[in-house]
Amino acid sequence: MCDVLDPDTPTKPVATNIEQTSVTLSWQPGESRTINSTSIRYRKSSTGGNWASRLVPRSSGDDEGRSRRNVDEVREFMLDGLEPATEYIVHVVVESFGKISLSPAASFETREFCVCFCTAAVTRNFHCTCTLHTSAMNDSAILTNA
């Protein structure tokens, strides 16, 4: 019986294209001979709660029988469904024959957003109320133009 080696550790993910509810993560998977699955493990950093996980779809270049991975290969995955103005911690998890390897943790904060409602009077005055959604609190501001 042959011993199954632990898969190589993926590089720390890099967060780019950070939006209000999504982020693009990129990493290098390492040289493991066979990676059966890759997933993104993430959670809000402020709550310290349960980890959520998303399976990364296999790309057309992923062949289970491939003898060696290109060490310079970069994988990308868009993680969506996130909350605005929230800091997250993420890991890349690779699995090979029942053994897993976890990347170093990375963190990012999704962008905040502002919702405004305006009313206009016949006198050309308008009144706007904006709610800024941030990770700390919801702030309101009132803008008036005469």
C-alpha cells in the first residue's frame, strides 16, 4: 500500500475587484500531483462564527490524471453573496485523496453603499435622505439644495 502525501499548501489568496457583495480571489495551488477538489472557506472576521464554504468549479485544464501541476498556475474564483461593508477572512482549501491543505488566511472588506431617497418641491428645492451602510453602523445624512 502506498502512502498518500498531503497536498501542497496553496498560496495566500489575493483579493481583487472588491465590490459591495462580491470579491475575486486568486491563488496558486502548488505542485500537488492530483487535487480532487478546491474550495473557498470564509467567515466574517468580526463575529468569529461558523465557516462557510464554496466549491471552486474545475477548470477545463484540470485533469485528475495530470502528472504535475504548473507551479506558476494562478486560479481565480469570484465569491459572491457577501454582505456590504463587512470584513471577511478567507482560506483556500485543497483536497487530495482525503487529505486537505489550507492556505494562509487572507482578509478583505467589502465596499459600503449608500441609499438615497429624494423629494422635489415645486419651488425647485429638493430634500434627500441618505443612509450610508458601513460595517460599524448605519449613518444618516440629510442633504438640502435651495
